Amino acid sequence: MPMITVPLGERTYPIHIGSGLLDCLGTHVVEALGEISVAVVTDDNVAPLYLARAEKSLEAAGLRVCTITLPHGEQTKCLDQLANLYAFLCENRLTRKDAVIALGGGVIGDLTGLAAATFLRGVHFIQVPTTLLAQVDSSVGGKVAVDLPQGKNLVGAFYQPEFVLVDPDTLTTLTDEYWRDGLGEVVKYGCIGDADLFALLEGCAPGGRAALMARIDDILLHCIQAKADVVAQDEKDTGLRMTLNFGHTIAHAVETCQHYEGLRHGEAVALGMHVMTRLTEQKGMTAPGTAARLDALLHQLDMPMELPGLSEEDVISAMFMDKKYSGKVLRVIVLNEIGKCFIHPTDVSFFHGMMK
């Protein structure tokens, strides 16, 4: 069973990866924290598939378990649901020695993590991601947050989990929509620092989802190790970790303009990578042919590559609320070529004409 460690000075935690690990959840909790109470937070897509298995494993290990099932979707990542979660934790009398477990995708992980970071000034937090996006990206690194109407992830914290448990078998039940959602982040890793991963994706993409799933262990290891390496060097997102935001400046603006009811996050990231790379290649910042190669892969993966009926003015305005905007400077991630990138300080005028 592969295990990746995220070293953060005195605070180090493991990421366990392997088929069937969900049935070992209780054992891992007891090994890490002893006999405690646990609150499992999930959504109404995941609960019918995996909640009973998680509960069975936890109870078999002698743990007291309470559960809450929230609506699925980005709209759940809000202050109202955060308050709902606080009330649930109070009702079940969780203490600071106990743990909150996020069983689901990125929305559940982000919301649950923020609740864990702030309830009683911090309770133990465990990530059990069940979507491709959460497994390769959002469950690793300790970024937890909720959205505001003005923008995505504007209220949050850095709060690392005790451990992450990744069971790739849970990916078999994803709809195609959620599968594409994760692929956007997978492609990002290949673009910014892993040309071998990008080539692997190019080789598998013609065979569709089945071919990619046949190599899913390799894909997960590439992405999770890359994320762990970056987080270990820049936990608080002040330098190198910003490279993980390739495509995200545009993506977050599009999501905000669509009120989180249009493209899924990974699809918006794919669109952002496409627009950004076309733009920077035109400006002479990116090696010729890079955009065409990226677009060819995104097309094979059935990713969106057209801004969905939004005005350029609205999208650029939304960028002003991006967390990467500081003063008059917006730090964007630009590809030198596939597998190499750099941080480019600019302003929103950089994007004028991007929708032409």
C-alpha cells in the first residue's frame, strides 16, 4: 500500500493510498488518535454509496460515530451550512480530542475542514476523499474554506488533516461530470511541473475513461506526490504553492459569475488553462505550440474551451476579488512550456481581449 508523507517541520502527516482502504478507516483512526468520538460529514450523493461502509469500519474499531448528510454541490460551501455544521457538532458534544471526518469531494472537504479548524478552536480533522478532484488536489495541503457571494474561497484557513485516506475504488461510481471535474486538476499538474504525467495522459486519453482508470494508481501518485512536495516547501501559499493555481484566476472568476451553478471547478480550470495559455503564447511568453498541445489533450478529455456566455468585463471584474490579487498586482501562473511554469505579477489589463 503506497503512502506519501507531507513533511511540515514538526507537523507531518501521511496520505494512505490503496484499493479497499475505506474498509480500514476505523483502524487508521484508532492508530492515529486512539478511541475517540468521530463525526462523519458527507453529502447526499456520497452517503448512499459509502457512508454505511465508513460507519461499519469506525464502529468495528470501537469508535462512537455520528453522521450528517448535506446537499451536494458548490452551493453547500457557504456560511449557512457552516453554521449548520457547528450546530451538529454541538448537539453531538464533540470535544477537542475528537475528530471530524470529511467523506466526499472537495466541497465537503473544504467545508468540514473549516469547521474542524474553528470549532472549539480546533478539533482533529481527517480527509477521506471520494472524487478524483479531491483525491489529487483539495484533500492534500490543508486549504479549507467556504465561498461568499462576492467570490470563491474568501473565508478560510490553513488547517492540516491528521491523515488522508485515498481509496481509488470510489472513483468507479463517479458520473462523467465529476470525472471531468477531477481531470482538470490532473492536467494542471502535468502542465506546471510534470511533463511525464502530461505524456501519460496523452497516451491514455484516446482510450477514454477506461484507459485512464487502468493507470489511475500512477496518476494519483504523480499528482499527490507533486502536491505534497509543493506544500512541504510553501504551506501558506506565499511562493511556490501559487503555481498550483494555474488556470484558477480565470476559473474562479467564471465560477463566481455563474453563481457556482455552471461549470464545475475542474472544468472551469481547464477553460482557464486554455484561455491563459492561448493568451501567453500570443504575448510571446509561452513556447510556440504549447497551446495547441494542451488544447488537443483537453479536447480528447471532453473539456470546455469556450467562455460560457459571459462578458469579458464581468469576468475581469470578478478577478479583483481573487485571493491572489494584492494591491494593484495580480499574480498569474504562466507556462514556459508543458512541464514548466513561472509566476508572473501583472494587473487585470493583462486579460483584456482574452475572449476574442
